Amino acid sequence: MSGLGSGGARAAGVWGCSRDGTEARRGGRGALVNEALTGAQEWIKISKQRSQGARMLPTQRRQAILAEVRQANVVSAEELAQRYGVSLETIRRDLRGLRDQGLLERVYGGALAIRSTEGTFAARSTLHSDSKQAIGELAASLVEPRDTIVIDIGTTALEVAKALPATFRGRVLTNSVPAAMALAGKEDIELLLSGGHVRRGDAACFGAHAEAFFNEFYADKAFLGSGGVQARAGLTDYYPLEVTTRRTIIAHSATSYVLADWSKLGAIAVHRVCPLNQVTAIITDQQASASAVKAIETTGCAVMRSPDKCREVMHRGPDHGGRRHRPAR
């Protein structure tokens, strides 16, 4: 009995130690099991998302990506690839395709939403005012005394009207009420306002009447406003009816200059006007980045920078689409 008792005690002792150790180990394993389960559930969730994304047609995936961009304003290519269960290169192709349609702006590592509206005329008038004035002065210096010119709508185009030289005795066609008001007191200028619907705020004339007006004239030079200027997207703007009028102006002008301060270069507005090789040159300011200028030049469009205090810097693209361009005098 004593031996059995001793053996039983030892057995009980051994069991007790084993049981304590097992329970301790079970407690540690329990946390690991819970963590593993959580990880497995997350993996299953991601796998389902990837499976759903992989089953999407490319057009469906692009629509979903565009919806995300518009909601979040910025998206990561890597996160999109994980979410839709496709390769990073596939997402990059999707983003390039949406960019080429002018639906988003491509940036390193992802994409940004494009602006669908612009600020008020009063607010825009105070932005980059020195740059706009310098651009207007350079543009006005291109005008010959007897030219027929078009001055488009916009705050920078208004600066062209203000800067026209005293020697100018030609004709001005405009769809901008502010530009017309700036020139109304000049007796030697023949001034024609397009008429049409007038947009509140910036007093821009638009619509079928304005388009028909510009369709009846041929101009020597046109100075165009812009919402954005980007190498692939081209010249873009915000109002579809004004986009149509601008295309007519370009088609009926011997030379056409897009006025765009540095903040417009690389930007994409919601509506495309035309590729950049359909205009003569972009007139911008000294703050324009070298990379933005180079990208535009690759399209065959010239880029002119407004002069600093001492000199003017002019950049030319490899091909000007058959149109001759004369530097500022």
C-alpha cells in the first residue's frame, strides 16, 4: 500500500505537473489560435475581394476605379491591385486608359481626381495676377497694328485686352463682356462682341449664337483661355458649350495661342477642346516647370514664357503643325 501510495503520489505528482504545464501551454496556444483565425478570416475576405475583382470585366473595373478616384480624390495603384486581385501593371494600364480619356490625372504611384468646376471669376482674378499680367503683355506684343484678333473669355485673356499696344488699329472679336468693356473706350479699334447667353459671374458669352458669330469670321490671331493644358489630354476646359465655340475659333484663326499660367500646365479640366498640336503655342510664365514645358513640346506645340525683367525665354517643339510662329518683338 505504501509503495502504491508512494507510486500513486508520484503519479499524481507527475500528472499534476503535466496538467499544469499543459494548461499553461493551452493558454498560450489559445491566443495563437485566435490570432491565426483572425488572420485566416482576413485572408478569406481579401481572397473574396480579389476573386470578385478578377471576375470583373476591364470596363467594369475601370468604372469602379474611377468611382473611387472621384470619391477619395487620390488612389494608390498598389492598393487598387490588391483590392481588385489583378497585377500592378494591369492597374497601371487601367489608370493610363482613364487618363487618356481625360477622366483622371496620373501621378507617380497612383492617380488624382480632375477638377470638374473652376472658381469664380472674382476669385480667379486674384490668383497669380502678376503671372497673368506678364502673359497678357507677351501675347499683346504679338499683335500687328491691323490684325483681326480673337480675345477669348477668362482672367488671363482680359489681360491681353488691357495690354494691347497704342498702335493697334485692327479688329477685336470677343465673347468676353469684361474684355469688351476694357476696349470700349478705344476709338481706333473695331470691337465686335459675340452676344449669346451670358454666364453670371464672369460675364462670358456662350451658346449657339456665340458659336455662329465666330463661324462667320477668320482671324489673324486668337488668344484662348484654358482650364488645363496637359500633353496627353491636350487643351481642356470646364464648360461644354464654350468648348465648342473655342474649337470654332481655333479652326478659323491663322494662329492660336493658349494663355496658361504655370498652375494650368499639367492640369486637366473635365472637357477636351483639342490636342495641343492643333494650336500654335502655349504662352505661360517663368514659373512653369521645365518638365511641364518639355512634355508639351513633345506634342509639337511651341511654348513661350513671358519675359522676366531682362529677357524672354522661348521654347519650341520639334514640329509646329505647319504653322509659323513669330517671337515677341
